[in-house]
Amino acid sequence: MRNKTILTSVAVLLFSCKIFAQDAAALYKEGVKLKEEKNVNLALEKFTKAVALKPDYTEALYEMGWCQNDLAKFKEANSTLKKVLKRWNKEPKVYFELAYSFQKIDYTDSAIKYYNKCLELKPDHSEVYKQLGYIKYGNDEYKDALFFFEKYESLSKSLITDYLYWYRKGFIFNAIKEYAKAKEPLTKSLSLKSDYLNTFLELGFASSRLKQDEDAINYYKKAMEIDPKSHVPYNGIAEVYRDNKKDCNEAIAWYRKALSVKPKERKADFGIGYCLNSAGKYTEAIPYLMEAVEQEPTYTAAFVELGYSYYKTGNDAEAEENFTEAISLNPKNENARYYACLMYLKQKNKVLAQKMVNELKSLSSKYTDELQKKVDNM
């Protein structure tokens, strides 16, 4: 009788397990369908229930981890995908998703490790190169990022419609001063998403550096339409007038608009100070430049301009202090040494003037010959 009871219990247990397995499979299929329909939240619920019924359901665990990544639940995805990897250690897609979760929780070394594992199994996995490029982009390693981006584009089997990818590629070209090259990917980004503020800003920047002034102004104005509260496009237009058109009055007007949007904005304060110095209004420039360095204590160019303002108003002690600070912040800065040399020449201090010339010479500065003649003629 006892044996019969045990056999009955085992049969019930096996039947229950079969029912659970069938239910888990049904939930998995529902989850896959929902995922295909882009209903990722509900798909995750189905996969989670499937795993609750059948904890070793690897297929469901993988899809669960994928959904968690897609929903930005990266720590949860990381935990889930580590379980999958124990069973599926030859599947490139598992290494990719695990690497992606590591990347998003800023475990970059682990991300790179698992992306490379993915490439060992699938060398033509284009998305790996895209993500490796993003990692390099985030680390300001722009040439390496471009290498990976080129690999991604060469291996991609479909049209790349990710506006953010094209934006980042354009940003990199701007960062390495290849402005003409920047415009092509940025224009692609714009065609894919016409209201992304940063794309207009980068197009404005590239155009301004290419002396395409009207294009630059138009891109910056489009950026203003998207975000009227952003000070950046106002500064951008101001720079076009200051550096390209040499119209400091118009530049100051735009810098003031930037300050109306964001009071004490460092670049706008610097820009006004620079323009006032250019107009010989050195005393008026000082408060703006002081505000700029207060807002950014490592603003080398602002220290140079502030030193220049003091030098031109006869306050040599303050001028020297600011030139010294600029050189401390950027040991290769030439302008601070140039103006300091002029100040020492005015003071008839040949020793310090020569010191500045020697330092400029070590930097292969274009100012060396001009200043050396002045020192020799003292």
C-alpha cells in the first residue's frame, strides 16, 4: 500500500512538472510574439513567469535578459545573462548582451572583454564594432572610435538608421578638426531625426569653422527654435560675428542674449571681455573676464585676456599674476608669454623679457623672432 502511495505521488509530481513545462513553453511563445510586436514590457513579464515555472529554461532566461537590457534594467540584465552564459557559452548573442549590460553600468573593461569574446565566435558581428566605437567615443579616444565605426559600417548588412550613431561620428570629426567631414554624418543624423538639438549645434559649429557663416547662423537659429532656453546657439552666433565677420558689436549683442538665458555663462562673459579688449575698452572688459574665471577656474584663455586687460590699464602686478596662472594651467600657452614679454619690455626688464622669449622659442612659437628683436634693441 505504501509503495502504491509513493508511486502515485511520483506520478502526480511528474504530471505537475509536465504541466508547468507546458505552461512555461506557452508563456515563452507569448513573450516572443510580444517582443516581435515591440511590446517589451509585457514580453518581459511572460519570460519572467516562464522562468519562475522552469528555472533552467535557458531560452526564456536569454530573452528575459535581452528585454531587461532593452528596458534599461542593466544590473538585472547582467545578473540574468550570467546565468545564461553558464549554459550557452558558445552563443555570440549571449556575450554581446552581457557585454552591453556591463557597458551600461560602466564596467568598461568587462564590456570590452565580452565584446571581444563575441567577436571570437562571430568576427563579422557589426554591432560589436559599433559599441566598441561608442566606448572609445565616451573616453575621447576619437581615432580609435572612428576605426571601429568604419568596421561597423563595412559589416552592417542593412541601412544604418540610428540618428545618434551619425551624430556621434560627426561630433568626432568636429573634435579632431575635420569639419568638412563632420557635415556628412551630421546631415544624415538630421535626416533621421529633425529635432535633435545637438545635431544642429554641431552643424553650426562645423559650418562656422569652414567660414560658412550664413549656414552656421541658420543652424544655430534652428537650435534656438528647438530649445529657446539653451544659451549655446547664442554663443555660437556670437562667435561667427566675433571670429569670422570681425563684427564685435554684433557679437556682444548675441553674447548678451546668451547671458539673458543663462546669467554668468562663462563663454559669453569671456566673449564680451574679448570683444571689449579688441575695442580698447580694457577697464570695461575686466568684470566680464573676472566672472568668466570665477565660473571656470581653469579657463586659460580668460586668464590671458584678463591679464591683457590689466596690462593695458597699467596694473602690471595683476597682469603678471593672471599670465602666470594661464601658463600654470597650460604650460604650452604662447599668448600669455607673448603679452608678459611685452609687459616686461615696457618695464625695461630685459632679464624677464628674455626669459619669455626663450620659453617661446622652446615652443617653436611664431612670436620668437619678433620679440627677440625687441629685446635686443632694449
